[in-house]
Amino acid sequence: MAGHHLTAGHTGSTSAVERYLTQLAAQLLPGPRAARTRVLTEIRDGLTETIDAHLADGVPPDAAAATAISEFGDPAT
């Protein structure tokens, strides 16, 4: 599981991830709650790891979050 480094001092990045996860959760509503929770946890961890990788490459926090979210794709899909 990711260390959630993006939450430390990167409020804009965290907000973008939370918005993405909220949109994704809306697409998962018909499914069982436990399964939705597991899926959202995995996606959050993956986004966090991807953002951390972009941050390590020197990408600014907001751009790192936007790029990671773009790489994960449209939550409606």
C-alpha cells in the first residue's frame, strides 16, 4: 500500500484525487459496498504511487496529480 505522501502538504493534489474518487464511486454504486471500498482503496493507492513518481521526477504537485488522473482515465469509463 502506498504511503500517501501526496497528502502531506499537497492540498490541491489531495482535492483532485478526492474529486476523481468521488466520481468513480458514483459509477460503482450498484455494486456491493465492500467491493466498492476495495476498488476505491486500490485506485487511491495507485494514484498516490503515480503522483509520487511524478513528484520524484520534479513535476509540481498539482501537475503531478492532474497527469496521474489523466493516466488513470475518465472515471465514467
